[in-house]
Amino acid sequence: MTFQETLIQILNRFSETDPIFLWLFFAFSNFAENVFPPWPGDTVTVFGGFLVARNPNSFGWWALGTSTLFGNLTGAWTMYRFGHHFLNWVRAKEFPFKDSLYDEDSIERTFSWFRRNAIAVVLFSRFSAGIRFFVSIVAGMVKMNPFLFFGLFGVAVFLWCGILIGSGFYLGSHWEAVLGFLEIYNKVIFGLMVAGAIVYFFIRRRKRTEGNLS
């Protein structure tokens, strides 16, 4: 039995659970996916839509929506603060191989790119499990305005999680079909990200080589 199949069995048993416990569980799930990427937060969120369709009187839209938003925002805040303090710690500390692993110029170029594209990056980060974890950290590192960051992040949560919850709700007992689509979707997005990163670094290295030759 796979991990996802085991998780589905566990989630199905939650159908008759106390609403307060369900609220805490969905809040924790959304918090966990922001601080621990392997956690299958999208799977749990889709199940939330199915649960609302099955038991609207015991656990409705408001409970699921508030728990999802609260969990995501607290998770993002945790990683935002981590990014802010982690960068300061790395810059202040001396440790073996720091010179070979830490390149201030490359970091500053990355931060400059993030600042220029921050709105689009934050908004679309929720649509890929491969990058949502890092966006909050980088936002903390560049000291992005917290009101702007969490405003954009909240809109992104509303859009992406709304799609997941709505899919689980309308597909009813066939909500597992959404999970298969999500698995393929995330693999495609992750593959495109890796390919883009490889092309970017290849072009950058080529330009640097040509510059040294000239």
C-alpha cells in the first residue's frame, strides 16, 4: 500500500470527526506543507472539499476556508521569519567551505530578480508545490514588505486552494481523480522548472566564459 493510499484511508475516517478537531487538522495540514514540503497538503485540501460536500452541516465552507487560510499564513510567516534570520546568520558566521558555497554576488543578483518580479512570483508560487516552500524564505531574506507579501500570498491561497476545494466538492466520491491530475501537474511544473534552471545557468556560464575570453 502506498503512502497516498494509506493517507486516503486515514482521511476517510475523519468524516465523522468532531468539527473542532477537523478545523485544527486542516489548519495544521496547510501549516505543515509550508514548512515541510513532502507533506501532501494538496491531497488533504482536496479531501476537505469532499468532506464539505458529504457533511455540510458539521463542517462547512467557512470552517474549511478559515482553517486553510490560517494554516497557510502561519506557515508562510514562520518561513518568512526563518529566511530573514537565516541569511543574517550565514553572513555573520564562518564555517568550512563557506567561500566555495556562499557567493554574495550571485545571491544579490537572485534577490534583485526576485524584487523585480516579486508580485508575480508570490501570486503564482501557490500553483506549484516545487516553489511555494522557497518563496516565503526568499521574501524574508530580501525583507519584502510583509503587508504586500501576505496580501499577495492570501490572494494566491484563495485562488489555488479554492480550485482544490471546489474540485473535491464537485467531484464528490470521485475526488481521488483530482489527486492523479495533481501528481501529473506537479511533475510537469517541476520538470519545466528544472529545465529552465539548467538553460539559465548554461547561458550564464557561456556568457561568463565568452567574457573571460574577450
